[in-house]
Amino acid sequence: MDKKNSCDNRNPGPSQSVGRYRRILVHSPLCNLSSQLRLWLIVTAGLASDLLTKKWAVSHLMPAGPEARIPEVVIIPDYFRFVLAFNDGAVGGIFGGQTIFLVLISILALIFLFGLFIASRPGHWSCHIALGLMIGGALGNIYDRLFNGGKVVDFIDVNLHVRFFDPWPTFNVADMLLCVGVGLLMIHMFRQGNVSKDAAGKGTVQSKK
């Protein structure tokens, strides 16, 4: 009997599994209003800023005629300017013309990012900010691929005159959101790793006592 009971404990029934998942959801940001607001406000603000700046770029930097020179807005001569470009690929033009493939990859990335949000904790605000920036950036480029003939609008042109980075590919606000989001997420993961190590160290010391 005892052996049977121990096996029953190792293999919880459906009701125990449901209870475990319910406890996980209770501590998930999905059930936390402030976490949800934090994420979706950043997503909305990021997506809006990307779409509005792209609309400005197309309306102000689009050539007026078939033989007209593409206008530009120079911010810092030889270093920083706004000039219109269309990219039907990923970074640097790779996978050019593969719109369906790029959209599918972006959708998978969005699912992964939302999974990270669910797996986080309500107090992980830096993680939520990072995820909001990345989701907003991904949605901005997906919108272009779906409603702009598969071409993403780029208009920010930076040239730092540094070897291997000259010239830097033209980019947009969505790309900036993705890069900043990735950086913040890496910082968050590094900090969480240090916190876990400190907690494990304290637990080892207390157990020895």
C-alpha cells in the first residue's frame, strides 16, 4: 500500500495538475493589471511612433516625379540624415523578397516574446518594458510587410565612418525598439541570474548552520 501511495504522489491526477497550473497563472503577469498595462502601453506607444514616423518619411522623402532625386534631411553632415529606402528583406537585405517566410518568423518571434511575458513575474518591470519594446517593433515591421507590398520603410541613415560599419544599413524606429528591447532583456536576465546566485549562496550558508 505504501508503495502504491508513493507512486500516486509522484504522478498527480488531473485535478492536481489543474491546481498547479492555476497557481502558476495566479502569479503570472496575465493576472496582474499593472503588468498588463505596462506591457501594452509600451507596445502601443512603440507601434504608434514607428508607424507615424514611417508615414512622415514616405510623405516628405518620397521623390516627386519618376526622375526626381530622392530628397534627404541632413541632421549632421556625413554622419546622420533621413533618406527614404525600402527593404523587402531582413537586416542588410538578407532573405530579400521572402515576405511570407519573414512574416512567419516574425509571428513565431511574437509568440516567443509573449511566452516570456507569461513566464515572468509581476515585479519584473524591466523585462516587461523590454518585451513591450520588442513586440511593438516587431508589429511595426510586420505591418509594413503585410500592407506595404512586402517592403519595410527605412529612413534613418547613420554613418560613423568606422571600419566594418561603413555604411550602416538604413533602419527605422521599429529596428531601434527591437535593439533597445534586446539590450534591456539581456540586462534583466543578467541581473536575475545574479539574484538567483545570491539566493542560492545564502541558502547554502543557512543549511550549513
